[in-house]
Amino acid sequence: MPEIRRDPVSGRWTIVASTRNERPSDFASGKISESKKNCPFCPGNEDQTPKEIYSVKSSKENNWRLRVVPNKYPALVPSLDAECLESEGLYRKMEGSGVHEVIIETPDHFRQLHEMDEDDISEVFKCFASRIREIKKDKKIKYVMIFKNYGRHAGASLAHPHSQLIAMPMVPMRVANELEGAQTYFSQNSRCVFCDIIREEMAFKKRIIEENDFFIAINPYASRFTFETWILPKKHLSHLEETPEEYLKNLSGVLKATLQKINHSLGETAYNILIHTMPAQEDSSPFYHWHIEIMPKFSHMAGFEWGTGFYINTVSPEKAAEILNSGKKYNK
């Protein structure tokens, strides 16, 4: 059983899950596996994953477009004692209770997100919203984090296109800090800070990567990482799972075009995609705005960053947007 341990100084939580060491890896040899034969996410190998809990069927007989399965090597597992804190002297811990799922985005082993049809990308996000709605029925779940690791240096262990969902019994610290900052801004200005960011970027124009009537992609003003990109709905929406399907359909075009620009200019660069949304048990919020964060992996955090919490970005967001929009290759 995994454990969640609390640091008595900062209050942050750490998941201790030793079974994660048992995961298979396509990158163990340093190269991406080109073989579909032993891929647990490919059609025909469904018996290599736990039983599916959600799927979108294909028009082809006995085939699927998308599957969701429990993670075979979970960071958190379902339990009845999620809120039962235990003491060990100074320290506090609880069972590693929650949900850990894998969203297999496509049956095609080699078809990455930026290469998928917009309808298929839309199905992925409709799946995200559906799974959040279902999982948060459990009132012990306080936050649902959805993320995608693309490439070895971004933490991916299998090459087949997939995302992950981890639902947990507390709001993670980085999200809590973001919520606190957004709430402070709202109390001082009576406006959502994310809505103001969108207005500012649309007026300035030089950090916009892609947009349509529903969504905008930007390199944020204080980007932490080189070519860091955010995608935000233009309408104020605090919860991904409450976003109308019409919006999710229009998200797919902006996301695909943004990832294509990143892939073209940066080459085969690893990246993480994170979705930040309102905590699961909270009502719609006037101060928070759900969004997607895309973080290409050009360098690793070093001593200064770890020691201070500061970030050093070597390419300004204005220059990053210029490069992505120009279609030129970025020379590191």
C-alpha cells in the first residue's frame, strides 16, 4: 500500500510508492522501442492491462479509439481510510488512497497527440472531463490532476501515446499556491487574474501562439521554462469538467496547432502537459480559471532553482513566441 507522508516544515506531501519501480520502460536502453509487439497499450494486447473502465469504440468491428484503464503500477490506490492521519512522533502520514488511471489516447502506437485528428483530440478531453465527473463523486477526493509525459526526459516510461490521471485526498501545494494568488488578486480587483491575463495578451499580441474564438495559447509573461506555453479558455470557466462540449471541440484545434509549432521549431523535444483545474469538491469559482500548461524539457532544474524556488529562463517569452510563429528551427 502506498503512503502519503507530510513534511513537518513546509506542509508538503510526498507519495511513497515502491511499486512504481516495477514499471516496464521503452527507454531502458536509451532508445524508444520501435516494436508494437510487446506494447501493453496496442490493440490485441488488452489482456496486458487491468480491465478497462472507459472506452470510445471505433466504427471498425471489435476496435476502439480510446481506452482508460487503472494504472498497473499506481502511485495511489482506492481505500476506505483516505482521511485517517497516523502519527509517528513528530511525523504524520496516511494511506496512499486515491485513483491512478491511464488514458490510452489512440490505438496507433506511433501517432502522437499533435498528429491526431481534431475529433480524436476532442474525444481525449471529453474523456478527461467525464472521468473527473465520475471520480469526484467520491467526496474523499479533493483534487484530480491530469497530465501527459512525452519523451524520456519528461518522465515517460512507455512510448505509446497516453496521458495519466491521479486523484488525491488533498489539494497539491502548487495548485493551492495558485488558488491563493488568484483569490488574493480577485479580492483586490474584483476580477479573475486569468481573464485579465487573456485581455492583456490579446492587446499586446506578441506572446500569442495560437487562438480561436474559444481558446488562446500564449507564452506567459513570467515563463518559468524555455518555451513554456499556456492554453486558456477565453470564457471564464473554473472547472474543466464543466466546460461545454462545444468548447472542448474547439480546444482541439488550438492544442494541435500549438503542439505542431512546438514540434516543428524545437524538434523531438520532450515535454510535460499539465491541466490545472478547480479542486474537485469546490463550486464554480469567480476567481479561478482552468488552463493547460505545456513545458518543453530543455534543461533540468539545478542548485539555484532547487535552493531558492526561482526559475532561470534563457529565452524570453516574446522571443519564444516569435520563433514558434515564424516556423524557424530553434538552435539551442
